[in-house]
Amino acid sequence: MKFLEEILVVSIEQAVAAPLCSSRLADAGARVIKIEREEGDFARYYDKDVKGESAYFVWLNRGKESLVLNLKNENDKSLARKIILSADVYIQNLIPGAIDRLSLSSKKMRELNKKLITCDISGYGQRGPYRDMKAYDILVQAETGLCSVTGTSEKPGRVGVSVCDIACGLNAHSAILQALYYREKTGLGAGIEVSLFDGMADWMNVPLLQTKYGGRKVKREGLSHPSIAPYGAFESSSGKNVLIAIQNEREWESLCSVVLKRPELANDYRFNNPIRRIKNRKILDRIIGDIFIKYDQKNLVKKLRESKIACGVLNEIEDLGIHSQLRKITCKINNQEIEVIAPPAIFIGQQESVSLIPKLGEHSQSIRKEFNDK
């Protein structure tokens, strides 16, 4: 469904957060003009895994138009300004202060176009003591304490995808949609600021609240859960790990009686309420592990599902690619079709169209002509 079909988005963007935001707008039918420097978005060069193109770039830039501009050149800067002032949405994720020095600041553009919605994306925000610090995803994971609750008990780890960038891009996307709705009612644009740090700090509310008000030290638990047991991965006889997550007493009793064939465990004083199960997690995990290892993965999962126990298999990346639940869409790059994972929102009755991944500067000539002729 092309809900944003008549919306023009201009994005001076690179890497992940801003491109993710604008890609979601493009998916919804908006026209997205991606302004790139002469060497291109550096995410184009992270790897060459997809038909010679970067996996990151392919994921985040389908359906956009690529315009190469040198924003230090007055003619190119003038063209950028003209396009921005014709737009509905203006996104930028240059380092704080850089866009001001180019005289293309969001504030200035909104003053000239009262209907314009602007979104400034940064690592730590547009102000504050960390304003000018570089903010790659791993650094923000560390600064927000995410690494302290990720990994094993022996050492911290990072989330294996760019979770801070992704959260930031989605926050920017939702804020822009709110601003578009506000504009429909008032005719006025809005200024939005989003940062990687603020987005991930928000996600860390639960461990912070537990620490501050619960007086507890939230520990790294690997695939386990700090507040729930049994919860985690147990090996099957076929070598694959199967995960279970027990959320209530009904599930606990069903696990004991139907799957473990140990109904007496449900009322065992060590395990008969959630707090005691957490306290005695090591003993409980050992009991479950000794039983699960007797089953192969398929039979174990079948037994758990029949008992309505929440479970899953610890898959590898290759397993995701052939997962029976995975939805895919087709894109084109260099006149070749590829499959990518589909966007998460499904609009009933609508089919996905084939999107193109733009070559660097592919639309420069046509865009220059379009806006220079205005």
C-alpha cells in the first residue's frame, strides 16, 4: 500500500540509522532522494557480498534515487537547498554541526518552509557533553550498559547486529509519521531530533529500574533470563539446542508432568514458585538437561509444542534463510534479481513491488534537470 505516494523525502545520509528510516518511508511509497558525496555512502563499501554490492547498502537503500552532490560547491549546495525546500521530509545524519556549517540546517530550512518536517539523527544528540563524540554502534552499546547485560557470566558481549542504529532508525521513522499526521491536522511541519544513545537508553529501562529501585545487580545470563527459570537452551541428542521459556505455573506443571515425566518436581520445595526456581536455577537446569539430551531435536520440539510449552531451536544464519516462516521480497541490483527479507509490517491484500537498488549517482542527471528547470 503506497500510503506516502505523494511525499518527497530528501536524506543526506550514510551508514545505517538514517538510511533505515528513509528506506521504510520508501517502502510506503514515498519518493526518497538520497544525497551522497562523490565517493558515495561509505556503507556501499562494507563488503561486496551481494552481486558485488554491500549487504548493508542493499538492505537499506532499495527504492531510492541516488543524487551525487558536492555540498562544498555553491552550485550543488544551491541545488540541495532547492530540493529540500520542495520536500515534505528532510533527514540528515552528518556529525552535529556539520549541516549548520553547510548552511543547510534543519532549523533554517523549516524557517523557509513552514510545512517541512526535519529529522536530525546523531550518535549522542545535538547537545550535551558527548555531542561531538564518534558514536559507532558498538560504542553506544557499551555506553548505555547494553554490553553489561549481554554475553555470558564470564564476559560481556555485543548484540550481533547494529541494534543501536536500528533502534534509532525506527524511532526516527515513527516520529516522522507522527509529524506527518500532525501536519495533516495543522498544516505545520516539525523538527525532530533522534540519537542512537537515547534510543538504546530507552531500551535499557527495565535493567535500570531493577537496579535503582529493586536494589539488584542485573547479571549477564547468556541465553538464560535474569528473572525467569527455566528459561534458556538445552542440548538435544542430535546436537541442536532447544530453548524453552516458562512464563507461568500452568506451563511449569505441564513441563514437569508431560515432557520431563517428573510430576513431583512441580511441587518440589526448591522449584514450586518462580523465585525459588531462580534461586535453584543451576540444579533445575541440570535436571532438565539430563532429560532433554535423551531426545532428538524434532521429537523434543514436537513434545514441547503438544504440551503448549514455548520453545524454539537455536538456529544458525543458514537456518534462517530456509526457515518456513520467513517472508522474502525481490529486489533488483545491476539488472539482477535478489531476495531480501521482507519488511515486518504486512498490509492485508497488498503485494510487494520489486524495488531497485540505486547505483551511485544513478539519478543525478535527471534530478538536476528536474529541479534546475523549476
